[in-house]
Amino acid sequence: MSAGHALLHDRVVVVTGGSSGIGRAICLRVAEEGAAAVIVADLDPVGREGSQPTAEMLGSLGFTARFVPTDVSEPGAFGAVVAAADEFGGCDVWVNDAGISDRVDFLEVDAERLRRVMSVNFEGTFFGAQAAARSMIAHGKPGTIVNISSVGGMRGFSHASTYTASKGAVRAFTYALADAVAPYGIRANVVHPGQVDTEMLRVEMKGGSPIRIPLGRKGQAHEIANAVVYLASDLSSYVSGESLVVDGGYSAVI
């Protein structure tokens, strides 16, 4: 881990889906950048990789972290997350990263499957952002909300129609969110990762991927985390309602 530049000095950061992959990388990067506390909100403290829980890892490195068991498909679950952040003075940065993938032919999708994907990927982001905004307003904090979508939320993939729909909803919602919270000094932006080398992608792409990435490689989780740090910090103080694509050039040539 690098020493960082304290871009998030003394800020309390919530990361949903923080046990695995991109969410885990975000937790590590915000800690490096001086976060006062990192709230790791996820279903299970042990991520898909099966390694040391994120909160424990942060603690062993001298950072302050708290794990909060959270099912983002249940709007009431966010109360415990907000309460954990309140122990450190309230949330300054909230990252909605929790999500699930779904690969199935469009003609095979049923209502239950669609609702499950939407409840986690979109509703989890919607109600997470709502909880974040209410907390920031209550504490009088001009905070930052960063939603994680996907290039799949910008382009259509027939084998991932439910995922594409959910991530497209996240993208559009972020624009409305940015307008809704601006009067309170809160900024909201969305990051669109391309293919990132995580356990979830490795399981998804066992047969390989046909897409061409101009930079010639998959992204790394820490590269998405770097984009989140930018949007969460004062480096982006006049950026709100914006999409930041981090995909190695893929969407430029698709």
C-alpha cells in the first residue's frame, strides 16, 4: 500500500460491498488517503476471495474500520450502517458499490430474477444514497456520494439484460440524485468500470471474453478505487452529476 496524500483526511467513509473486489480496494484506498474511519457494509465480512476480512485487514494496518452486516436489498438495513458512521461523527463519503452480476439469455428472464437483480443493484444504490443524504443533511455535512455502475449501464449486452437494466438505472438515477442533493452542498457522481480482474469477473468469464480493450488488459480493482478517491475528495469539488468511465478505452471503440 502506498502512503497516500491524505486526500480524505478525517473523513468517515461508508462502502457497501466492501468485503470483496472493487469494494475492498476502495476501502483500502480511502484508508490510505487519511479516512478517519471506514465502515464496511456487506452481507459477510469474508469476501468472495476468501481472504482476511476487509475490516480486520484495515485494523491490522493501523486504520480504524468497522464491519456492519448489510443486505442492501432491504432498505431498513441502512439504519445500522448510518449508526456505525455516527459513532465517528457521521458519514462524509458514501460509496454504493454492492452489486451482483447476472448472465442469462433475455428470453429466459423471469420476474423473480429481474426483481432480485434490480433490488440489489438499483434499489440498494437508491436507498443507500437516500440514507447517506439524510445522514449528511442531519449532520450539516457537505458530503459526497459515489455510485458504482458499469460500462454495462451504458451499453446493452443480450446475455446480461437484467444487469444492464439495473446498472443503467444507477447511471440515470445519479443525475437526478445530484440535482436533489445539491442544495445541501452534497455532490453525487457515478463510476463506470469496464472489465476488472476480480473474483466475480473470473467466475463470469470462465470461457473468456470477446471484447477488445484498447489498453490490452483488464483493469485492476485499485484503478477503480483511485477514480472513487478523486470523486470523493476535494480534487473534484466542482464535479457533480458526472459519469466517470474507467474501462481502458473499451467503450470508446465498442
